[in-house]
Amino acid sequence: MKKALITGITGQDGSYLAELLLEKGYEVHGIKRRASLFNTERVDHIYQDPHEKDPRFFLHYGDLTDSSNLTRIVKDVQPDEVYNLGAQSHVAVSFEAPEYTADVDAMGTLRLLEAIRFLGLEKTTRFYQASTSELYGLVQEVPQKETTPFHPRSPYAVAKMYAYWITVNYRESYGMYACNGILFNHESPRRGETFVTRKITRGIANVAQGLEECLYMGNLDALRDWGHAKDYVRMQWMMLQQEQPDDFVIATGKQISVREFIRMSAQYTGIDLEFSGDGVDEIATVVAVKGDSASGVSVGDVIVRVDPRYFRPAEVETLLGDPSKAKEKLGWEPEITVEDMCAEMVAADLTKAKQHALLKEHGFDVSVAKE
Ligand code: NDP
Ligand code: GDR
């Protein structure tokens, strides 16, 4: 039985990857951080009580800032494959916590690679690094592919650039099977609530159910190549099953704007929107309401406004990936379109919003967390 170790197992990708590897018969180990509340919601459905017979899913307390802890876990687990998905992964937050972001995202990757090398596992343990389209930042070429030069535009992206190169360096220096997946944005109903797609689907669902009045957004013109996390974790596994390690761009090859994603999410909720204004003072007004999911809004309501507090000190305006190498060398292609993904996210967030609305209607105190 193969053993995998996943950092970031409690995150969006970690949870889908753990499911996939369990399905494939792996023994799966994950590193979770100590938190004052339970933080395992995304993996609770696959959690196995350690008292069960022959468990295949294990969680270990740890942190990418703690090398002795990482070394001990790698030593205990002796993994065949390590997936380094753990990170302070929010670009806007990285401007507020640049040093911490560098410690986790850059140095954390080095600590993990060193743990593998220090234990003499560099020829046996395969390593996947969660690299990112944010490396391209101020884009030099459209679409972006493996050979496109990097120009990172945030402390997050700069930290991830170190992680990208140290992964390449350990491959070249020590013959490690180490790969970078340069993944473009990927989303799902499990996406963190403060990333733009989830903020939109959750916000629109809450507004539709009368739980919030208005959604405040940043740059509506930003263009992203959005895929589904399920498709992308499949590729993370495929990358570690090749004869030779290599780096791959994972993307859909299509892009849409944040504004279009809002329009689409509203439509799936039964709301037609009209945008007016420009950039900093833009608003979206309800022009039609269909079906019964949007009983909390009326024609004429303004339900989206731009608030410059969500603008970033340096923005990545446009990203569009070229996944040809992944298709040619690995036979990988995304299966879920951005439209289907958006519909799935809206449906999941509407279900939650309806539950909250029902509780509110029956006199329970319901507060909705906001950023
Ligand atoms: P999430 O933010 O959903 O998950 C991040 C995970 O990292 C969580 O499990 C989090 O734990 C954990 N983590 C954060 N800080 C630490 C730390 N100091 N030590 C150990 N673990 C830590 O990210 P995604 O699942 O979306 O992304 C996975 C990886 O892929 C990340 O590295 C991200 O930067 C990268 N990436 C993501 C893309 C995307 O579009 N989703 C695209 C390209 C790259 P906790 O749950 O406790 O917060
Ligand atoms: P990104 O994702 O920065 O691309 O990083 P995010 O969803 O945060 O932003 C995408 C674009 O939307 C614009 N935007 C807003 N973003 C947020 N979060 N909130 C808003 O209100 C808002 N309004 C507009 C942003 O300015 C940006 O242009 C994600 C993360 O998952 C990274 O870890 C990963 O590496 C990259 O994707 C690829």
C-alpha cells in the first residue's frame, strides 16, 4: 500500500486530494494545525477514528514553520509521495502578513524538502509542490505556459517563486523526483469564503435569501482562468506517477472577468443584474427576479457595490493558461466547465442560506460571518 503525506489537508485541495488517494487505495497522512476551534470540516466525512480496525486516514498536528515537527512526521510516516499544499494562500492577506507568508510558503517548502533529504529519503520519496499562476503576475506572454517568464506581484507570489525554484533545485542537485504544478485558479463549493468566487456565490445566495443586503467587491475587471479543484487534484497525482519528474501548467485555457462571474452566479440564483458606473463607483442593480430562490430581493435593489478597500497594492489583472503540455504528455484535460462549477457552488451556498433563513424565520439568532 502506497503512503502519501499531504500538508494543507484541511484546505480545499487537500480534502479533494485525500479523497482521491483513499479511493486509489493509499494510506493517507495529513498535517493539520492546532486551532482553537475544530478546523477539519472539509475532511470530517473521511475521518477515521484511530480506534477503528485498519484505518487508512491519519492526521498529525504540525506546522510548516516548525522543522523538527516536519522531520519527525516524515520520519514516522516514511511517505512514498509528499504533496506540499499547505500555505498562507490568500494574495491580499500576504500584503498584510508578508513575513509570515514567506516563512510558511517559501521556507516551509525548504523545511519539508530538507526533512526528506536529511532522512535519506530523497531517492525514494516523490514530492509535489503547489506552484501557482500568480508567478506570472505582470504577464509577459498570452497565454502563459511553462516557459513564460515570471513576474510575481505580491508577497505571496514572491514566496511561491522561491518554493518553485527550490523544488527545481532539489531535483537538479539531489536527483529528487520533485515536480511543480503551476496551477491556475481553481474553485469548488469547498473554496475558502474570502476568495472571490466563493465570496460571490455565498454573498449572492445570502442576499437572495434576505440575510445580507449588499455584496462589496474589489476589482471587477480582473480576468481569471477558473477551473474546478476536483479536476486539478487529479493532475497533482498524475504528475507524481510519471517516469521522470517535470513541471506542468494546469489551466482550462479560457478566462472570464470577476464581473461575469457575478452575473453568472446571480443568474443561477434567479436574479438578472445590470451593471452601471465604472470601476471604483460601479454597482449592480436587480432588473428581474425569477423562480423562488431570490425572495429576499426586488427589482431596483442594488446588491453589489465596489469598495476600494478590496483593491490590492499591486494587482494581477489577467491570467490565461495554456495546458497543452499536460494534455500532450499526461493526457490530462479539465472535465468541469466554469459554468457547471459556478452552478454547483451557487446550489451549495443557496442550500446553506436557505437553512439560515429558516432558522431566522423561527426566531433563532443567525449571524453571517463577513470579511
Ligand atoms: P487553502 O487556503 O484552502 O488551504 C491551505 C491549507 O494550508 C489549509 O489546510 C491550511 O490550514 C494550511 N496551512 C496554512 N498555513 C499553514 C502552516 N503554517 N502550516 C501548515 N499548514 C498550513 O488553499 P487551497 O487548497 O486552495 O490551495 C492549496 C495550495 O495550492 C496552496 O499552497 C495554494 O497556495 C496553492 N494554489 C492554489 C490555487 C487555487 O486556485 N486554489 C492555485 C494555485 C496554487 P488551515 O485549514 O488550518 O487554515
Ligand atoms: P487570487 O484569487 O488572488 O487569484 O489567488 P482571489 O479569488 O482572491 O482573487 C481573484 C481576483 O479577484 C479580484 N477581486 C477580489 N478578490 C477577493 N478575494 N475579494 C474581493 O472582494 C475581490 N474583488 C475582486 C482580485 O483582486 C483578483 O484579481 C488565488 C489563490 O487561491 C492563490 O493561492 C492561488 O495561487 C491563485 O488563486 C492562483
